[in-house]
Amino acid sequence: MRSSNLNLALSLVVFACACGDDTTFTPPATPHFGESTTDELLAAMTLEEKVDQMHGASFAPVNDLYETPKNERLGIPGLRMVDGPRGVRAGHATAFPVAAARAATWDPELERRVGAAIGEEASAKGATVLLAPTINVLRHPAWGRAQETYGEDSTLIGDMGTAFVMGAEEHVLACAKHFAANSIEDTRFDVNVTIDERALREVYLPHFRQLVTEGGVSVVMSAYNKVNGQYASENEHLLSDILKGDWAFEGFVVSDWVFGTHSTAPAANAGLDIEMPSGTYFGPLLVEAVHNGSVDEAVIDDAVRRILDKQLAASLKPISDASVVESDEHRSLARDVAVEGMVLLKNEGVLPLAKPTGQSTVAIVGALASIANLGDTGSSAVTPTSAVAPLDGLEALVGAEHTVFLPGPSLSAADLTSLQGVDAAVVVVGLTSDDEGEGVATKGGDRETLRLSSEDEALILSVAANAPRTVVVLEAGSAIVVRPWVDQVGAVLMAWYPGLEGGNALASVLFGDAAPGGRLPVSFPADEADLPVFDHSSLEVQYGFLHGYRYLDAMGRNPEFAFGFGLSYTTFEMTNLVLDSTSKASGDVLTVSVDVENTGARAGDAVVQIYVHPESSEVERAPRDLRGFARVPLAIGEKRTVDVPLSVDAWAYFDVATNQFVLEPGDYVVEAGSSSRELPLNATVTISP
Ligand code: BGC
């Protein structure tokens, strides 16, 4: 089957859940294991009963939940799985800002609360497994699923993903996906990613390891794609050597849906534990494989022990009440996150806008202004009962009588005249699920360009030529090339897909009731040609060691807006970088402290970012790597000393000769500042052998 047909087939199966209809959940009558231990249960199970636990029950979800079979005889409840990364894809649920927006908060504690809220809603819907977070590296901003992950840097992804997992696992089992090297959408089912062991271990896997070892994530989903010639779901190196071996992962591995499993014995022997959503390869064929000796029963026992242990863990978690779904508390959390994640990219004294009074008005321009643009409609889709569009948010805050809505896409002469009489114009442009997202049927998929559509670019320029002040609000899941128009406008605000309270969050930021707090989790290049090539049609791609800011830094190319960058309505000064010691060794933590002061006239949040690089190295290194960060709220004039602890072992490189991480002795430069390109402070620490 060609890829587009595969996508269509998948959309009929996986996306059959239209969602939006409310489902009621009745807890199963006997969701317990009686008094039996996992080992006793295993001993009591027939081979068929064991294999039954190793695949989904059906292609069709029940109440929007994908199930694995119960075992009534032994009181095994089975699992109930639901997406996803920005909220629960079952009935109505709170649609949070997408993970890209949440990454822009650089606030793991806030992300822990989001994970807990989504986990709580998943539990209230009857799920025991939440198919989130997505933690693939955003290798290139054109990846269709960019919005689902936490940006381009493995330290940021790891810290945010770990926080999400810790929150979600209070209520359900969380699932880190898609393991691994899944960063292209259009060819996702079959693309072979060739990658050397260093890039794999140092760039594409460290955050997965962190979610396993620090986050205690219970479930890992294998990717669709191949890695070095083998499908991820039957990749022994990934699943057995690294995940279950090196990292001692105790949970279970589930395949990605429908086209994510390709074999019986190779997949089972490699370490895949559950085929989803049905048992094409892991049903009777797996029983047969044990009988004919191609799979040892010990492999089955290992898988089933993992699955039963986690079912037991899930059954001990509290079942949430239906009232938590779309609760006021979750709505207001979604709004706070949207505010904290909005990134002010440019502001020439335009924002915050004065609230219009008397006869004055503010124009809001563009078709997206009247739409609550929640993001992808693939597996990460969430359907809230109601959602606030930018226009609704503006009208609610400043009054409809002070708001002029011009939908475009082109503006009439009368529109242009009316723009000359407004205080300011806010142009809302960007992408929708038609332009980027999970590659389903004819929509979404990878982006063809990082620029806006020609209509959007023309709209911005015509508004800028007529309105006294022009603010551009961007909605998208990752970087946009703004060079063709950015010099003509007064302010640019990156709003991402800001969730069900997005319109209210946006209005409060535009008019200064709240301050935009985000910093970019992805570099915005000046020109797409400055980035590595993104090949989304070939079935053979090579992943290199450098991408994102590391690549731009190494190539000496200036981004339009650097990784980590974001303005505020106030100003900050960072001074006095102090290391707790200038000499460290493997196993140590280096505490970096920096004084940060709010030097402006408003309260605001600074984000202190710490980057590290060795003075010299035996191997290729990125010019600098983000190794730690801290978000700090500061009142006007407030000054605080911020401590950022760094584990020095994270600076090790993977030595392919000895197959282990090596922390090179020598001097390392520790830089601190407000983005990957604004690092005014530095000091040196020596790592002793
Ligand atoms: C996606 C997964 C998702 C699964 C179940 C797949 O197509 O890649 O992220 O969890 O469907 O909906």
C-alpha cells in the first residue's frame, strides 16, 4: 500500500473516534487481582491467556478507549488506553495548549500540573493508560507533529516530559512516545532513519532515558519508522539493549497503532510487549511461535510480568470523578499555561496596547481571529465543550464596541480606510490542522515551507501599511520564517495553538493584564536554507549529530530568533555567575548561581539558561548545549540569586569503541544568560579524571 493509502486506512481506524460526544464511564466490577501476586497469576495462566494480554482487543475503541482483553477467570482487568498530549481524546475534555506552547513556558512545575490534570481527566473517562507525552526531538520545524513535542533540545524535552509524567502518573500510566527517531510525518510508516550511535545516544535518546530513570514512566510506545534498517517495534538494540538493558526499564512497550507492528517472533524477541490495537501478529501467531520454538516462553513471561505489574499499579490509583473533566480549575490552568507560553518576539513600544476608551477602537484582522485554533486533528485532537477564539477574548476584555473585525483574506478599500482610524491592529495569522499535523488522509502532514501563506504575508503587509500600530499574532506548532514582513510591523507574538482559553489569554497579554512569559523551545531561522535539509519524501534519511541551535551555532548562521529567546514587558539583568566549586568529577552536581534582577517597570518572569561546552574534546561537540534552566518570577526591582544544579555526567559523550558514556577530564565553559545567543556570563570548571 502506498503511504497515502496507509494514512487513509489509519484515519478510518484510528480516527474513527469522532469524539465530542460525552461518554460515561462505569468502573469495571472487578478491577482487581484478588490476593494473587504477579508471579502467582503467571503460574496460573495458560499460554493463550498470557498471549491474550499482549495485544489490543479490537481495532474499534470502546467509549473512545482502546482496550486490551480482561481475564475474568483470574480477575485481570486489562488496560484502557486513550490519547493524548494536549488533553484526553474522549468525549469532551479540557484542550490544553499544545506541548510546544508548554515547552515555551520553561516551567516544569506548571507542566507537572498539566500532566496531572490530563491524567485526572483520563482517569475520569475510564482510561488506565494515557498515550502521552510525545517526546520526539524536533529535528526540523517542518515536522508535521512539531506541536506535540517540547521543542528541539533534549534537556528541555527531558525536564518537561519528566514533569508531565510525574503529574500524569498520579492518576494513570503515562506512555512516552514514539521510541525512537520519529521526526518525519509523511513517510513515518516506512522511513529508515540511519543514525550513528553517538547521535542516537546523545541527541535522540537522552530525554527518553530521563523519563524512564527519573520520571518512572510506565509505558513506552515504539515508533512506526525504522532505525538503522529495523522497524522500531522489532529493534532489539533499541528495545532490549538500551531501554530494558542499559536503562533497566521495568514497564512495558506498546506498538504504535495499526502499522506499528510488522512481525511476530522478531518483534516479541526484540522486546515489544503489546501489539496495538489488535492481535494481527501477537494473537494466535504468537502462540504458534512459542509452540514452534521461534519464541521462548520466557520471553512471553517477561512481557506478561511487566504488563501485569503495571496493571496492578494502575488498579491502585484512585479513579477520578467525572466532575474534574473541563473543571474551572483545569480551564484556568490552561489559561495560565497559554499566557506563560506566549513568546514576545518583537516589540517596538507597541505592546501592551492601551485599552480603547470613548470612540477609539482596535482592529483584529484575519480569518483565524474568529476561530479557536486548537491544533492538529489527528490522534492529539481534543474536543472541548467550548473554546475561546481571539476575537471573543478581545471583545470580552475591551468590549465589542471597541473592536473592529476584518476577516480578510484580502482587505477592501473601506477596510484599509477603517484601519487608519484604529488605535492598533492585531493580525492573527498562521497554520491550522490543514497545514501541519499527523499525516492522516489528505490533511496535516509535514510542512512544505516555514513561511506563512502568501495571502497571510500580503495581509500583514497591507495592514502594516495602513494601521498606526500593527501587532502580528502567530499560531503554529513551531518556527515560522518572518523575514519577508517582520521589519514592517511593530510587534510579533508567538501564541502557538493556545488551547481552549487561548482567546482570553491572548487578550490579557495584548492589553497588559498579563505579561507574556514564553521563551522559544525551537530556533526560528531567518531562512529555511539555514537549517539542515528536511527530506519528507525519501524512505532513506540520515540523521546527523547537529540540528537546531547547535547546527546554527556550528555553521555560524544567525537565527532570526534564537532558541531560548523571548522578550517581556519588563527588563532583566543577570550578573554574578558563581560556581559552587571550580573542580568536579563524575557523579558530582555543579551548582551554578546567578543573580537576576528585574530592572524594568513591571513584574515579570526571567528564565535563566545555562549552557556548557568543553574547551577541547576528542570528538565532535556542539558549540554549546543547554544543561539547565530556571524560571524566576520577579516583582519590580526584585533581585534574586538563582541556583541551577547541573549533573556533570550529562556532559559525557558516548564512546562508540567502549559502548559507554565518557566524561572527558578537562576544562568546561559554563555560560549563563537569557537565550542561546545572549550569554553575558561565563566561568570555567575543571572535571578531574
Ligand atoms: C499515533 C500515536 C497515537 C496512536 C493512537 C498513532 O497513529 O502515532 O501517537 O497514540 O495513533 O491513537
